[in-house]
Amino acid sequence: MQGYIDCHCHISAEDFDSDIDYVIGESKKAGLVALLAVAEHAGEFEKIIQLSQRFSGFVIPCLGVHPVQGQDPAQPRGALLEDLDAALPLIEKYKEHIVAVGEVGLDFTPRVVNSDAGKDSQRKVLIRQAELAKRLNLPLNVHSRSAGRPTIHLLKEIGVENALLHAFDGKPSVAMEGVKAGYYFSIPPSIIRSDQKQKLVKQIPLESLCLETDSPALGPEKQVRNVPQNIRISAEYIAKVKGIHLERVIEVTTQNAMRLFPKLKTFIKA
């Protein structure tokens, strides 16, 4: 299969409501063959499913509860078990329509969680979703901000075999623990302004890398809406850092995505 796969984006975000047809059209022109649309809370599950039906074979859903919740971005809070109450039945309902459970994970940034109880609650939420993913034979699409080592250790401890660590912000040595466990790492366009991401790409083998945009966040410019077509920036920078051809990066990262998300081949339209 020729083309890019955006393994982690928020195409359901309000940022895209006014021009979604244009954004999808430009994504296809840029060579994307699929966007994995991740969820943050149960309230957007239906919207993601509707987008996947509207853009059938191109927008592919992942449903899950993000480790950061709260309606007010200025007052985020860590996920609680109650946040799963509405989500788990819907993930079950749409299990045939999704390729992964996500976005799930841990977020230990101080403004989100600053107590052991809060961290423990996030762990419980992640474990419950990992158990569901295992039962449904689905991989996890994982967030691990300021919690790289705890996230990888917990995934290994509970026996998760298939996971994508998106926009990993930890040290390369910690990432390599994930590589040894068989996990993949997706790289956003913000790599061009991130020494940490560049060091990560130098260390992680191409066979363990995927591409993502995390649109509308993590674009090449701060505070500017990121779009899926910027996936090429990720691929080009990986090629530059590793000293290989762009075509090789596209080929291997797409193969990696198809391997990690095996249900993709039943959704993507050739």
C-alpha cells in the first residue's frame, strides 16, 4: 500500500467543524490513505463514528477515555473510573467499527494531577480499558505525557502486547524499553522544533516508528492549527535524521501501522 497513515489525530475537534470537507480533501491530495481518529471522552464517540461513515474507508475510529478530563481546558483533571461508565458500553457497541482503543494512557503533568490518589485513579482507568482491548483483540493508542516510564512499565505489567505510544515525551532510553516490549512510537510534525523528538528518532529503529499529526495540536508551528496533510513533515524529518529516502520512511511506517492495527486493511479503500 502506497501512502501515509496518520496513526493519531483528533479530526473530530471543533477546530475542523467549519472546513472538514476541505481538510479531508487536502489530506487525500497529500497522499494520506487513512486517518485514525482518536477520542478523548464518551461525548465525542458518536461524532467520530459519524465522521467515519461520512468519510468511509478514510477516517478510521479509535474510541477510548483520555487520561485528562474536564470541560474547562484551564482546569483539567485526571480521569476517574466514573468517566468510563458511559464509554465502555459504547466501545462494546462499536467494537466492529474501531481499530483500537484510544486515546488512553497516563498524564502526570502537575497541572493535571499532583497526588498519588490522582495517579492511581488514572492507572485504574487505563487498566480497565486495556482489559477491554485485550478481550476485543484490539491494540491501544496511548498517551503518556510526563509519564513515559510509568506508562510503559504499567503496559508491560498488565500484559499489553500491542500499543502505539503517541508523541512520546520521555527519554530515548525509556522508549527503548517499549521497543523491546514490541510497542510502536508515532512521530508528529512538531519534531522539527523538538530536540527531544529528534533524539528519539535517532534511537528508535524505523521498524518501530509510525507517523501521526495529533491534529489540531503538535504542528510545525506553535499555536497554529495542525492538519493531517502535515504528516509529510514528520516523514521528511525522520528521513533526514536517519539519512534514508523519504519513500523508505513512508513504506516502512505504513507497514508498521498495518501490522499494529490489523483491522485497518478491512477498512481502507484501495
